[in-house]
Amino acid sequence: MNPRSILIVADDLSGAADCAIAFAGAGRRTVVTLETSGMTKAGDLDVIAADTDTRRLSPQDAAHRTADTFNALNAPGRRLYKKIDSTLRGNWAAEVAALQPLAGLAIVAPAFPATGRTLQGARVLVHGEPLESTDTWKLENAGRPANVLTMLEEAGLRCESIDVDTLRGEANVLLDRINATATECTQALIVDAHTGDDLRRLAQITAQLDHPLFWVGSGGLARELASLPDLFGAPPRETLVHEKQDGAILVLVGSLSAVSERQCAMLRERARVSELIVPPAVLRVGSEHEDWCEWQSKIGDYLERHLDLLVRIGRDDAFDPAEGAHLSTALAALVSPHFRHVGGLIATGGETARAMLSAAGIGSLDLLAEVEAGVAVARPCAPHPARPAIVTKAGAFGSEHALFGAWEHLQRLPLPVPPPRTPAAATNTH
């Protein structure tokens, strides 16, 4: 095993991938897993990113599963990064509270400046506006404050905060402040950050500390940790490359956010990809619905002819955000009989990606590259027989170009190199 490694614990699949991809880009062997059983002897990996799939669980159940995942995958020399959503979705505070007694002081910095998420006074801002004013927050957390300090204290943690001026000040003063926090029985230290440079400074300072701690953040802080040359104590590895696979490119969109809507529009316009919007009523009932076979046949007709296809979950008056996982599982069931015809998969929304991979029997992914911030490219880990390239992206995330950029990336993968001809084959002219 390498002298040091990183364990990332995330609550959904796209989050695990967008957090871990920076380490893959820095030449670290990085795997995202949907299950812990196959990872317990993964001593050759630099980074394991585990998806606990706890976004929709109760806080108590989410906390238990998160702690169990840490206990199963922890190892000597392996440091913990608790990945949380930069817009504070899910049970992240309960999960941090469950990890704190096991891993030490929580360094909490959810900012992701590259995507417009910053932290000021322990409050999340999205492109300078309070998180509470965004459609994403209103959809799932209407009436709740988007305050990191309040949420952690409600989960039972004793907290302190560091503002941007302190973070940017004298290094010795900052170190003394963090060390004092650790000795004062503080359990979580919340750090404001406005820029990537702020997060880089936090990564550099905290990576050199000796007392037990773990990082709590989005893909922003993870990127800065991945850039530290001495974090692993071993040189980078050769970057993995995936070859273009025969078959259709399938784009699955489970997110109903306005961001996803704009991304789909650009994909349709520029790539001329056909689109099917599956009614939620069909997915709620599943295979017993009278139109189920018709929708399955429609999807199969495109994929079997290797025609690229965008499949989206529709929306109706009965829509409930809590049914996302159920609808995603049903969508994957519609596609799975035809998945062998898929040469590339682009999945928007962690629940959608997880459901499709689970239905296809894919339990872990090698991370390869990044299309743009938070849009990760991967391949199924060997020896899985199906090897489509896979792109994952959080739903309310990325530029308007994200889906089209992912589609372009898969189109431009290198073609397979034919095996060398044997002497006998080269001389046989009959």
C-alpha cells in the first residue's frame, strides 16, 4: 500500500466522482465504488471514493451508514475527506457528526468558487446570492436557513469559525488558531472561502497538521488537496486512457433543474441528439403500467441501431422531490434490457447514475478525466465485461455546455488499437 491514501465518503454517486476526479487528474489511481465489499483490500489505490447513497435516508440512518462505510474502508495511512454538496443538500450535518468521534476535528469548507459557490459568515452564496434564494434550495429546503454553523450545531457539534481575513493572514497565526481550536474540545471548524486561493491555503496549512482531523467539503477543497505534491508520499502514476467503444451514446437526465433544462437544449441543438421524455406516471407504476413495453421498445429502437439518445424524466403536477430515487430506478429498468448496445453513458443526477450502473451490474469505476469542473469521465473497473465510457454530473451543476461537452468528449475518444498481426497471418494470402 502507498504510504498515504485518501478515503472520500460521499452521499451520492455524482458527488463522489466530481470530488475524486481532481485526484485522478493529478495522476492518482482513483476508484469510485457503489459498494464497500469489493474495496476492503484495495491497497494499490491512492484514492477510494465511496458512494453511501444516503441523500434520501433519514438523518439517523444516513449517519449510521456513513460511519459503517468509514469503519469498513479505513486503513493505516488513509486520510478522510467527507464530501458534501456545495449547496448543503442531504444529511451532511448528521453524517459529519457521526464521523467526528472516529476521525477527529472536522475542517468544514464547502465552498466551490469555480462553480460560483462561496462561504461568507458560515453562509453559502451562489454567484453572490444567498443560497436560500435559489430554486434548488427552495425545492427541498423551503423555510430552512442555509447556515453551516446552525446546521452543525443542530447535529450536536461544538463549532468555531474562521473568516477570510484570518485565513489570508499570517500562517503562524492561522496555525495557532487551528491548534487552539483542536485543544479546546471544538469538534468542527468552519472556514470561509471566496476563491480557489483561499482553499489552497487551507489545504496547505491543514495537510501538515499532526493531530487527528478530517476535511469536509465539496469538489473545491478536494482539488486543492489533490494539487499538493507531498500529500501521498509517492510519485504520480501514468494517466489511464479509455478507448472509444462501439454503440450509442445514451444521455440519461433525472434532474429537473433549470440548469439541466438548458444543458439538454444545447445538446439537442448542437449534437442533433434525439430526445424521449418519459412520463413520471409510467415510472411510478413501473413494468405494470400499460405503456411500459411501448416506452421500452422506443428506447431499444434507438439504441439497437446505435443512434445517440437523450432520455429524460418528465414532470407533472404530482411530482414530489422525494420520489427521485424511485423514478431513477424505474428509468434504469426501462433502459437495462438494451444497455449492451450502449457505447457511452452520460448520466445527470447521482441517483440516476447509480440506478443505471446498478441495473447494469457495474459496482465500481476507474476515474479518467474531467470535461469541465464537476463533470467526470470514468470506465467500469476490470474485469467487468461491459466497458462503456461513463460521464457523471450533478443535476443542478455545470455550464450550459456541460452535456454537449461530455458528448463531444466521448465522440473524440481514441479508437481501439488493433492487435498486431502474427507472422502466419501476415504471410497467408489465401
